[in-house]
Amino acid sequence: MSLVTKPREEQPGNRKQQEAASGAGQQYGEGNYAATRQYNEGLKEHVENHDIEREARDAAPKSEAEAREMEDAERIGRSRARSSGTEEPDDPNDPESERNVGK
């Protein structure tokens, strides 16, 4: 008696397992090519149809105080991105907090 087996790709359930392992059919997560393509197309359209230099000038700080505020916000954001996420945010009323140093 000989056993005849189907090739792996024809075995029931194998295709679904392969798709799940490869991430095929997923809308979110690593390797989301549709989202990457949509982002790139939107970016290209924006650059081609908008005055990027003017938008950059419009986003620039209007005063020294606004420039300091933007720099502080960026520094705080970067420090939180590097942290483990277990730290409590700075208390805006604490004069010793990172947010209020130098004010």
C-alpha cells in the first residue's frame, strides 16, 4: 500500500497558515505596502502642488519666546521617545521639572 500525499501548498489549511505567517492580507503592521504607497503618493502630490518654502516660513517661530517654546517641546518629546515609557510626565507646576528649567 502506498500513501499519496498532496503537495504542501495543496494541503487544507496550509495556505491560510502561510498567509498568517507572512502577514499577507493584513491592513496594519510591519510591511504595510499599501499604506507606504499611499503615503508616498500623497507626499509627492503635496510637494508638486504646494509652495514648500512658504509653508516652512509660515511654520517658523514668530518670536524668541516661541522659538524657545518650540525647542523645549522638541527636547521633551525626544527625551520621552528615548525613555522606557514608565516615567511620569513633568508637572507643569513644579519649578524643578524639566519643562520649567530656565524659565
